[in-house]
Amino acid sequence: MTTDSIPVHTADTRPKTAPKARRNTAPGGQGRRLFRHPGAGRQHHAGPVAYILLGIAALFSLFPLYWTLVAASTDNTRVTQTPPPFLPGPHLLDNLGKAWRDAALGKAMLNSMIVAGVIALSTVLFATLAGFAFAKLRFKGRNILLMLVIGTMLVPPQLGVVPLFMMMSELGWGQTLPAVIFPTLVSAVGVFFMRQYLTEALPDELVEAGRVDGAHSLRIFWSIVLPIARAPMAVLFMITFVHAWNDFFWPFIVLDMTNPTVPVALTQLSAGYVRDQSLIMAGALLGTLPLLAMFVVFGRQIVGGIMQGAVKG
């Protein structure tokens, strides 16, 4: 038996090489190598410094609300002392009840709820419609109209108070809620906000697909645009509602104390010769509670909608 018929196994002495990087096969990326980042897919945890900074920011944000609670629970003499109190007192319920009666906050809160709700809903609807038109529809003068809308944000609201008041008087809306609602049914900020979002988040292919299926613009808006724009619409609703609830300047001009909103009604608490600071703080606390309740109830849904919209965008 010869040695030629015996199989001989020899070690592979060829140098080991690293596996080749996967090449991109996308149409526009031939020859481009894709490397996975070492930290991709990992869950990053905040360090102690981040928690400390967040805690400090939370304390600064909550301190005005806490001080309002402290001032509303003491008497006027204790509030004006130096140093001021830093712990709640025993007069909170008494001050809240007196502020509720003296400022007629029951009717004021109902008026503010109507005004803020109607303004927020109309702003969301009209701003989304206009934002969709400016973002995806092609018509003559689109850019000029958009510039005019943005230009209105540069005009101070105080310049239009006199002609706007005269217009409300001619319509017979003086001292009524429509005089507060009508001038703020839509805002240029809301139109620009929705236009910027829909420009990026709404693909042109979806609009064209709707056109091919025979859908008109309103049908496309209802079936395609609204589901995509739910997250920014929720954010715009909350911002507009809070702004309309806290608005004082225009309602103070067109409304009287027989039909006020909450900010106008709170001026009753400081109308005396000697201002009761604890009573004023109690009224401010009552006026803030509906907004806090709304954020507590709908805050999680709004944040979840924002994150969902960001992922889809």
C-alpha cells in the first residue's frame, strides 16, 4: 500500500480575513457599504446628573403653583409678613368659598369653557384645512397667501382693538361671548404649524392615490389627512385651549362683570381699597384647577400621540 492512497489532512494556513461588509443593494446606493453602529438597538439609561437636573427643573416649575396654594390657605396678614409662610395654612376652604362667591366663578368658568372649547375646536379644524391646502394643493397665489398669513403674526394685536371693537358693536355682539369667540376662530400660528407638519408627514403618493380613486379634496382630507394629523391636532388643541382660557386683554374690553370669563371675573377680587392677597390667590387657584385636571386626564394620550406621529413622520 503506497502512501499516495492515504488521505493526508493538512491545516489551513491561509490568513483569516474579516467577513466582508454587506453592500447596499438600494437603487441609489450601489457600492456603498453599510456598517451597524455599535450602540444601535441598545436602551440608554439616564445617569444621576440627568435625574438631578430634571428634579431641579420640576421644582422650579411647580413652585409657583405651590406658592399659590400656600398663599390661598392663609390670611392676608400672614401673606404680607416677612419672611412669608412656606407651609399651607388652615384657611384654604374658607378662602376658596369666598372667592367663588365674590367673583361669581361658577358662571365665569362656564363662559370660559364655552369660549376656550369653541376657539380650540375651530382653530384645529380651520388650521388643519388651511395647512393641508398650503402643503399639498397646487393653486395660484399659494405662496403669496401663505406669506400674508405669516405676516399677520408680525402685527401687534393691540393695533386692531379699536376697529375690532367697532365691528363687534355694529354686529350687536357687545358684552356677549360671540364677540370674544369670532375674532379668534383661527390663528396664523396654527395654520403655519399644521402646514409644516403635513409637508413632511403626509406623502404626496397618498394624495395622488386618493385622486386616482376619484376622491375629492374634502374626502382626502377626511380619510387621509385627519388620521395622519391627529397628534399635532391634539397638541394644537391643548395650546389653543390654554391660551383662550387665560386670555384677559380682549375679553376684558368686550365683556362686563355680568357675563365674564375667569380672568375677567378675577379682577373683582382686587377691586377693593385694600387687596386681599390670599383671596386673590384662592381665585387664581380655582381658575387653574380645570387646566390641571385636563392635563392630568389627557396628558398621557397627547404625549403618546406626539410620539406616534414622530415615528410615522
